[in-house]
Amino acid sequence: MSAVSAADRHSRALLTGYFLGLGAIMAVWGARMPAVQQAAHLGTAGLALVLLAAAVGMVAGLQLGGRYARPARLPAQLTSGSIALAGCLVLVGQGESLSALLAAALAFGLAHGVLDVAANTAAVRCQNAFGRPIMSCLHAAYSLGALAGAALAALTAQAPHSTLFTATGALLAGAAVAAVPVTRSLSGADRPAMRAGAGKLPLLSSPGKLWLLAALAAASLLGEGAAADWAAVHLHTLGAPTAASATAFALYSAAMAAGRLTGDRLTAAFGAPTVVRAGALLATAGLTIGVIGNSTPLALTGWAVFGLGLSTTVPSLITAAGAGGAKAVATVTATGYLGLLAGPALIGALASATTLPTALLLPALLAAAVAALAHRALENTTP
């Protein structure tokens, strides 16, 4: 394995910053969603429509970003996507009607999709340059950013959400502009994509194995979407104060970050199938207890345990997909996004038909499915 150059280390640091910012802006969006809902006088069904608009926008953004995510275009796509996402967060904060929020959420999702695909494409190329996995650490950076964003939302719970959204958007847009000189010199833009079977990873045994990885990614990311968009709402329905509601996603993010920072060592010691299976079982137990416990302390604990349990799943699935090359990574990631995007809206629809606690048992059941299928999906596909 060749030595890592200074340019590659700078690229990794830059991408870590982008993942931190993306996590922070999504946490601020999710943690103050009850305030957005109240400002526009929305019921559960109305909020579900807003989340669906964001999901539709993200699907379009992923397609648009994937179409234009060429190596030479990645710096411009990272910068423009960051500025657009920050600006759309400001627009969401100003929305006081369902129609205004639908338009702002659609644009927010579009910008998020463009930035997300650019960041992950650049991360894969940077990982190729390093010659060893770094995706888990970048995902940990996203979780740490989400923790910081959720903590900020909790600390500013008494301030208008529009003020928080404007300040956050301005800060992150300014950071993106300041980083332009470094972003332009992003290394890895001229490197070849990951080759099938490169390194020590064996090839995926069949298309069925690839689609199983993709399905488990969707199941896992549905849980992440549920935490981002419904954890604060869940606590709010239990009568928790605004600060405690915002803390739910902060605890989830902190636990997920801790799990991802230690995940590589656990995987090396016990193997990815065992670590993912144990984590998914832990996630199932945590969220189930948090939902049926019907109390603020149990709910907060449940969301934290859920985040810890899910922490290693997606990085392990993406690593396994890497055995099939860049196209396999794209398939698993794109399918996973379907769960992330559709999950919150699906939970909203289920909550409208039943209750929110009942609807939140869905991600717990899907985590149990991940546990049941982890060995079949990950055997012979990871180092």
C-alpha cells in the first residue's frame, strides 16, 4: 500500500468538514420540526406531506447529482450544493403555510440530494487514494455534526426556529465559500474508480447478494430517517418540554457517533456479520422499549440505544458492496436512500391511521430483519 500524501490527507479533512456540516444542518431541521409544524398550524398529516415533499426533492437531487457527479465537477457541486442547502433551510424557517413549506421542503430535499451524492462520490475516490476504508469515520463525522446541530437546537429551544435556521444557514454557507480554495484542489479527481475485486475484498457472489445488501441498507436508513424527523415529535407527544424533545435526536446522534468511532475495531475483532447482527438486535430492543414505555426517560434512552445499535450497519453494508465495484456501491447507497426518504413519510401515514408509537415500531421491526439477515448478506464479502 502506497504512502498517503499530504494532498490526500487534506482532502479527507475537507470531506470530514462537509459531512459534519451536512449532519448539523439535517439535525437542526429535524430537531425543530415541532416548531415548524406549530408555526404553520399543521397536523400530523400536513407534516407528513412536508416530509414527503423533502423526500421527493431529494430523489430528484440524487438523480441530478448523480448525472453531473464527474470528477472535475465535484468541487463546484460540493460548494453549490452546500450554499443551496443552507439557503433552503432559511426558506423553511420562514414558511408559515402548508404551501410555502411544501415548496421550501422540495427545494431543501433537492439541494440535499445534490450535495449528498457529491460528498459520497468524493469520499469513495478519497478512500481509493488512501487504500484503506475511511467511510466509517466520515459517517461518524456526519453523526458528530448531527449531534452538534441537535445540541444547538436544544440550547436555543426558546429562540424562534426561524432565527436558528437563518443563523445556521448563514454559518454553513459562509464556511462553504471560505473553503472554496481547498475544495478546488480536492485530490483524487483524476484517480480511477474502485475496481471490482480490488484489494483483499472478494467479489460479490451474485446479484441476489447485492440486492440483499441494498434492502438491508434501506431498512437501516429508514431507522435513521425516523430518528431525524420523528424523535423530537415523539418526545413532544409525551408532553416533554421543547428542550427535551430536541435532546432526543442529540442522544441518538451521540450514540451513533460513538458506535461508528469504535466500529472498525469491533469489526476487526469479531467480524462484520457478528457486529451488525448484535447491533441490530440492540437497536430493536432499545426502540421497542422506548416506544412502549410511554415515558420521557425511557423514550430518550430508547432513541440513544437505537442509534448505538444501528451505528455500524450502513458502513459495513457499503464496505461489503465495495467488493462489486463502484456500481455496486451506488446501487446499495441509492436503495438505502429510498428507506431514508420514504421512511419518515411512511411513519407519518401510519401514525395518521393508528398512533405515532405504533408507527414507530416499524423501524424496530426492520432492525430485527437486519439482524436476521446480516450473516447471509455479509458473509464472504468483507475482509
